Amino acid sequence: MIIRIYFLLILFFLISISLLAQTPGKQKVYQFRIGEEIAPAAWRKTKQAYAEAEKLNANLVVIDMNTYGGMLDMADSIRTKILESPIKTVVFINNNAASAGALIAIACDKIYMRNAASIGAASVVNQSGEIMPEKYQSYMRSLMRATAEANGRDPKIAEAFVDSNTIIEGVKTKGTVLTFTTSEAIEHKYCDGKAESIYEVLKQENVSDYQIIKQQQTWVDHVIDFLTKPAISGVLILLIIAGIYFELQAPGIGFALGVAVVAALLFFAPLYLQGLAANWEILLFVVGILLLLAEILVIPGFGVAGILGIIFIICGLTFSLVANNRFDFSLSGGKLMSSFIIVIVSIIGSIILALVFGKNLFNSRLFQHAILKDEQKASEGYISSIQKINLTGQTGIALTDLRPAGKILIENDRYDALSDGEFIIKGTKVVVIKHETISIFVRKST
């Protein structure tokens, strides 16, 4: 009898646990906002949002959207992330979902709009607002159609958001791109309901017992977003080029090189984290710097290495600012040209900075603490290499190691010199192979 009672109690206990385990708890609703230009910051925010939502086993993702659009490549990445996510996504258009924002919105499972909100006007334009060539419009039309079809929406309407020539009887005439108000979007099934808040959206989605988890961005996110702004990228490029120039102009100085290195890290690191700067683009920039240094310090004159170095530097910086698949920039629209302009303007700015402020900069108190102050006095045997005589063919002794730059002694006179590329140890006999104005080139004497 007692055994039966114990058995029944254990059975009751197990059934109770099973029922409790099957009792649903609060639904987890993950909410994040896209209220800025569709750019690398928005793409990074979206990736973080879905990663966190999946980690929390969220039941629903809600996007609070108010954007006039932005970069097509970033919008395509965001819409792909939404379409591939196993979590249901609802977008609340809090005023505007224009251009790239419209593409993202129709990628969501459900669309809700505020009264007086709008969706559409998705033609691809450059940063001046001018319509881009047909190949960009064609690509955008295909993206819009495919995205609409994926969620059971009319692909013809999605195409009309982009193409002014598309005609839809009773909806759109030729000559304008389509933009829907809230009521028009509901009528044509591009909006699932009108709502004035996220809470009304959840009510219409029949989500009653829920917990809203809002995305929280850290100070690191804000710093990365700041550093990837075009104006800041331009300033960093200016500092990179100017830093390298000043370093080459003042042997022994370390501050300018430090500025260039820090600026390069601040330029490339955020872009790499945003998924823009690829390894090969950073490598292209580094190789360009090395080629340029080799041309200046090792190879006499200025030729192929220097020209290739400049090209590689410009390409590495430009390509890092835009999304691409190797050399396919079809998603970047006019961004490639605008990025190229940013790089060129920054380089020109660094040249102007060097010409205007170079002399004063090296005479400043800051640099006086950073540079070697030893004077090379004529009374000690130092003379300028600008001579009326030509030293070509004369022999001397290396007073310092030449790596490749250093000092040599010819007939008790000291000169700055460059080796022909090989490392020359202090005390080695050398012969002058070329003397061009202020440049003396030497090699080991046989």
C-alpha cells in the first residue's frame, strides 16, 4: 500500500514538471532601430541585432524604421540577413522607408506603418541626387522584384518603386516612381496594418505576453560609426600621407611616422570590422607604401616602382571605402567615384599641408623635442653635397652603416649618401657611382 502511494506521488511529481515545462513563458521580442542613412553602421547594427536575437532565442524581431535610404550594397546585405533569418521579422515604418529603406522593409515578413508614413521612391541615385545609369536601375529592379516575391507581395509594384517607366493600371502612370502612403500601401498589400507604436504592432500581431529586449549599442559602436564617416575617413587619409611625407623629410624623427601608423589603424580597422575593407585591399595599400619607399630610398630616380606605389595606395584606400566582390563594384553605385574623390582630395590636402606648414611644423616646440638636434658644422668637416665639382668615380669610406642612407668620407670631407641598394657596413671602402645635385649614390669599392 505504502509503495503504491509513493509510486503515485512520484508519478504526480513527474507529470507536474512536464506540464510546467510545456507552459509557455513570455515571448521574447527583440527590437532595434534603423533611423540613420543605410550605410556600414546600419549593416553592422543589423548583424549584431540578429546575432543577439538568435542567442536569446527571440520569438520576434521588430525593426523601428525611419530612413530616407542610403547605400545599395549595405541595403542588399541587410535584406539578405532578414530573408535568411529563421526569426520572424516585423518592420514598423515610423514615418519613412524610402529608397534603400523600401528594399529592407519589403524583405520583412510583416509591414506596419504610422499614419502619414510613406514607402517607395527606390531609384538608385548618386550623392548629388542624380539618377544613376540604367545598369544600376536594372539591378535594383531585380532586387526589389525578388524580395517582393519572397514574401508574397506583388513584384510589379516593387519594380514601380524603382522604374518611372513602369505602368500599373489604376496605381501608377508613366513618368514617376511609385511611393505609397499608409492607406495606399494597405490597399495594395504592401502594409499589413496601421499602428502608432511598437505596442500597437505587437497587439495586431496577437502578441500579448511578451518581453521587449532593445538593442544597446556600446561606446565602441559609436566610435566605429564616427570613424567611418566620409569626412573623418578623409581626415585620416590626409594624416597618413602627411605623416609619411614628414617622416621622409626629417630622418630620425618618430612622431610623424607614429601619426601615420595610428591614422592608418583608425582608417582601416573600423572599415574592416564593418566588412568593407578586405584583406587584399589593406595589402594593396601596404605594398603601395613599400614600393614608394623603395623608389625614394633605394632606387635612383623615379620610375615604375614609384608610379605603381602611388596607384596601389590610391586603389587600396578607395576600394576600402566601398563594398565590392573583388573588382565587382556593381552594388556600390556612385560610391566608388565619390570614394576616389575623397582619397584624391585628401592627398592633395596633405600636399598643401606639407608645403604650407612643413617648415613651421618642424620648427615647432613639439618637433624640437622629437627630433635629433645634433648640428653638422662645417668646422667639424661636414659640407653640403651641393658642389660645383662632380664626385662620380671618387672613392671614400663609409662613416656610418648605409641602410641605404648614411654618411661617407671623401678626402676628409663628409657627405650624405645612398647605397645602390645593398647594405654597407661602417668602415667599408665605397666608390661614387652617381652624383646628381644633392644626391650621392655609392657602392662597395672593389
